[in-house]
Amino acid sequence: MFNYECVINGKSINSKNKIQITSPVDLKVCGEVPELGVKEISMAFKSARDSQKNWEDLTLFDRIKYMNKWKELIIKNREHIANIMIKEIAKPLKDSLTEVDRTIEYIDYTIEEAKRMYPEIYTGDGMNVKNKYGIFDRIAKGVILAISPFNYPINLSMAKIAPSLIAGNTVVFKPATSGSIVGTFMSQLSLEAGLPAGVFNCVTGRGSVIGDELIKNPEINLISFTGSVPVGNRIKELAKGKDLILELGGKDPAIIIDGDLEKISSEIIGGAFSYSGQRCTGIKRVLVLEKDYDKIIKLLKDKVNKLSVGSPVDGSVIIPVIDIKTAEYLDELVSDAKAKGATIETGKARKGNLFYPTLISNVSLDMKIAWEEPFGPILPIIKCKSVEEMIEITNKSNFGLQASLFSNNISQAIKVAKQLNVGTVNLNGKPQRGPDNFPFLGVKDSGLGVQGIGETLKSVTRLKGIVINY
Ligand code: NAP
Ligand code: G3H
């Protein structure tokens, strides 16, 4: 049983009421976290506000020293964090360790990038003006509320926390409930690292219960949220006047124009089924021309049938999805497709929250699976008459995170990529957030603002100008 406390104003905070965390691996309780309420939330924001100025007034190098101490403790506890992740979110050991290592690298890279954030200098020499220099520096925004999702509990949390702190902001962090054991453990490490009181605070509680209270707090300058579209929309509604960064869902297509179908199918399998499809950048639909339709189904079907299905403990690729509710939603999407004439190429009846990898062909545009985000191991294949139709179907989606485009004709690929209304197009590769220094963004329902190490540093700061008249 894992059991860690929250952190507010440099102290461990517990509560009488607890939230029990159910492991997706065996649906048994694997730990508990405090269930905090209004009083603790307001203490967290007050301490973040009260400590912000002093924190910002430290030199960058002093803030980096604290961040490095925290990072060293993450390194020391690398295996332990990965072991929590196996239990808490059913992420296989190898992927959990990769996530911790990626986070350590993220902190290092952020530190290096922050050292090179120089002010922008302008000369006033034109437009009826002469003899001016404008120096535009980047300063902290203030207090940042960071809300993270369950699927990358350390990486997507630190991707908000590290840039915010290094740039001189203070943070109130609310981890996803599935993921809050990792969140609270990581927060305990911040105490051990000796971060000044109030600079970093962690509060746990169910988003549906404490979410509004968090979002509405008047001390917040910026909310950085990663999660689903409905919660993102709720935040937009309530956040009035606060800056927002939203990383939301996706329905990334794999668009096959031409190429080696064997290689393409391997790339699609990795993109669609790793961590059982619980990635925002997962491939969530395949768009293929009539000429390649039968062949790609056969290749994908052969590969899906070879995917290991089981538990993160034995390193299977297909592991139980986060909870029963998600598995029931996946069932609903498959039943809707079946009822409307789709062919289920692979996939067995689910066992609880273990959902077998499911490939669906004969998918038509009236089916929910053509448009909705499953967040599970389901891959629909849509036959298209032309490249123009592929572009049209891609752009008709409410989502616009990433797309994969497969073609050996680079000039055609670039022309098509330019017409896709998404954040990023991956030519001849699966969609991916990383490397984490690349800008990462979604359009339409997929997000607001830009992430990625350099871009996040810009988002958590604002320009402050000083003009010298000489
Ligand atoms: P979620 O249910 O939206 O939860 C995300 C976070 O929001 C959790 O911390 C959750 O807390 C909290 N929350 C829930 N209701 C809230 C409310 N009313 N106010 C404030 N916060 C609230 O998403 P998830 O299931 O963790 O993650 C899956 C979704 O995230 C998918 O749609 C996926 O595509 C998206 N995602 C996007 C990206 C990206 O970079 N674009 C990355 C990862 C995931 P509780 O856990 O306590 O409910
Ligand atoms: O779930 C969303 C993550 O940002 C995806 O990251 O593309 O590295 O798996 P990834």
C-alpha cells in the first residue's frame, strides 16, 4: 500500500478523509492520498502567493540549485517511482522507467534553456522616433495552477512544474487522482530537496469535487491543464481573466498515400497500441486509399494478433485500461460501429478493464468511432476515394492535435501536410509529443497555447519592457 501526504507551505499535510486509489492491474486498492478541501486549497494558494516575490528575487542560479536537488532525488528514487506507476496506472516497467528518465532530461534541458533566455533588445529608430532602446525581459507570471492527467503522471506534471519554478513562478499542483500517489511521492521529494516554503504545493482531491474551487481561486495568474476536452471546456468557462494553457484530446489520423505498407503498418501498430492506446498522440484512425485497403487490413490484423495482452507486470503491450468506466465506453464505441455495419477484424470480449486490441474495418462516417477519442486499444480503418477525401475527413474532426502522413513523394506530402488543420504533421512516422524540446500544440478542441521546453518557458513568463531614452 502506498500512502504519501500532500505538501502545503513547506509542510506535509494529511487529512482525516482519504481517497483510495484502485490499481487498474487487479482492481484492488493499492494506496491512498489525502482528500483535501476548501480550507487546504486556499492555504495552498495563499502560501504560493506569499512566497512568489522572494522566490523570483533569488538568482536564476539559486532556483536552479533547488531544482537540481529535486532532480537528484528523482534520480535516486527512479525505480521506486516506476514501481508505483506499474501499480497505480498499469504502465509497464520499461515504459515507466523511460518516463522517469525523460522527465530527468526534461528538467536538465529546461535549466539549460532558461540560462539562455536573454532579453530582446529593440532600437527605436524610425516612425518619427529616434534615440531609444527598448529592453524586453521575461518575468514570471506569478502563481500557476498545474493540473495533470493520469497517463504520464511524472512527465506531464514536471513539464508544467519545472519551467514554472525555474522562471520564478510558484506552483499549486493538482495531480490526477489516478496518478496522485506518484504526485504526492514526488511532492515529498520537494520537501527533502528543501524548496522554500510555499514555492511548490501539492493538493489532492477529486477533480469533480474540488475542480471549480481550484480554478476560481483569485490568486491564480496562469492555469496549465492537460486532460480531456469536457474538463478543458469547463476550465475555459470558469477561468475568466486568467491565462490558460490547455493540452486536450486528439483523434490523430494515419494517412497512407503510398509507401512500404509493411513498414507503415509497424509504425501504425506502435502509434495506436502502445500503453493500450492511452496517449493523446495515439493513432486513433487510419485513412487509406482503396488500392491499399485490403493489404493494410491484413498487415495490421497479423500484427495486432501478435500483440501481447496481459499485465504491466509481465511487460505486455496491451494492459488493462485505467478503469472499468473507460472499458465500458470502449465497448459502447465497438457496439455502435457493429450495429452500423462495421467489421470487427480482431478483438475478444473484454475481461473487466482488460480490453483486447480491436481493429475495425468497413468504418463509415456515421459511426461514433470515426470521430470520438477512445483512449483505449481500438483502431478504426476508413477507406477513402482520394487524397482530397483524406484531407477533408481529417479536417472535419473537432480535434486537431497531430497527424501521420505516409508517402515517398516528399513534394506531394508537403503539399498535403500544409492542408491538414492540426498542430503537427509527422511525415513517415507516428505522432509523438517528443522530443520534449519540440513545440507541441493542438488546434480546435485539442488545445490552446504551445508547450515544449522553450515554448513552455515563454508561456509561463511575460514580457516586461524598459525603454531607455538617450
Ligand atoms: P481528465 O479526466 O480530464 O482529468 C485530467 C485532470 O483534470 C485530472 O487531474 C482530473 O482530476 C482533473 N479534473 C477533473 N475534473 C475537473 C474539474 N471539474 N476541474 C478541474 N480539474 C478537473 O483526463 P484524464 O482521463 O486524466 O486524461 C485523458 C485525457 O487527457 C484524454 O482526453 C487525453 O487525450 C488527454 N491528454 C491530452 C494530452 C495532450 O498533451 N494533449 C496529454 C495527455 C492526456 P481527477 O483525476 O481527480 O478527476
Ligand atoms: O498523452 C499525451 C502525451 O503528451 C503523449 O506523449 O507522444 O510521448 O506518448 P507521447
